[in-house]
Amino acid sequence: MNQLTQGSAAQDTSTVIIDTGCANLSSVRYAFERLGVSPVISRDANVIKAAKRVVLPGVGSAKAAMASLQRKGLDTLIPGLTQPVLGVCLGMQLLCRQSSEGEQITPCLGIIDTDISQLDTGSKPLPHMGWNAISPTAHPLFNGIDSGEYVYFVHSFCARESQYTLARSDYGQVFSAAIGKDNFMGVQFHPEKSAAVGARILKNFMEMGE
């Protein structure tokens, strides 16, 4: 059995997945369970603040996701977290300053000083859906991940390449496959759907904050 997937899942109160109400909560939790731990899913501020590491998942629109965070009071909590925080897919985009998805600009959490805009894919279809190669930087989140490894994407909007880029990919244009600033990191792809490479990235994240 693969070393990353062996062992039974045990409740892990040190790892918290923020209950954003989005549809991919269970798939993200199952990905961690395949590593042998079962993270807590919570919207409780005290539980989130006490965690060693926090995951911000998300699918859907930035506007709806931000409205959900605001209703739960999480929009003011998340920027003040000091432990490692990983945003996944839309969760990554929410870490940014604003999103141009939809008819109006949606202010996001403003943690990472970059914006979200539609992919300029040329003749390629949107959304960008499927496996694509990434080129990671030397960041702990990508320990053991080589340039050219493939991960799974489903998105139409992206963060442009910038000083905050931790990994890049190319789908009609070069874009940030991952971004980061201080203790905050985000991946545009779905590690929970990215087989052994995604499992390695989540394992690397699990080793942060120890």
C-alpha cells in the first residue's frame, strides 16, 4: 500500500477545514482521511483559531462564497489567523484582493495583494477542466514535487503570475497554479482529485505547523 494512504483515519482536532457551506467539503476531508487523519469541519471561531493548520475550501462563485463567509463572521476571522492556512480552488481566490467574476467586482479577503480575473485562453475552451502540468517554486508545500507533474483543474478565473506565485501553469496563458504570502497559501487546482501528487501536497501541508 502507498505510504501516503496507509493507516486508519483518526480524529485530528489540530487540522480544521472551515465550514464554508460549499459542495467540496466532503471530498477535501476524504483526501485527508486517505492520509490517515480525519480533520474537523467547523465554523466555530475558537475551534479554528486553536487549530495547528486550517483549510479554506470552495467551489462556486466568489460573490456567493464571500456572502457565506460574511454571514458566519469568518471574513474577519480568517485574515487574522497565524497558523498555516491553505485555500483550495475558490478558497485560493478568496485569499486575494478582489474577483472580477460576475457582473460586478467582488471584494475578497484581501490577504494576498493580487486580483482574480478570467483566464485568457485564446481558442481553448472554458472552463479549464482536466489535468495540466505545474512548475512549482522551492516552497515547502511542493517538497518532492517536480516541474512537469500533473494536477487536476476546474476553473475559469485565475490569479495572474506575480511575486506571490508559488507554482505556475499554462492554459492559453501562464497563470498562478498556487500563490502564497507568509502563512497563507492557495492552490488553484484540486489536490483532492490530483492522485499521488495531490496527496503529497496535502501531506506537505500536514507537516506545517508541527
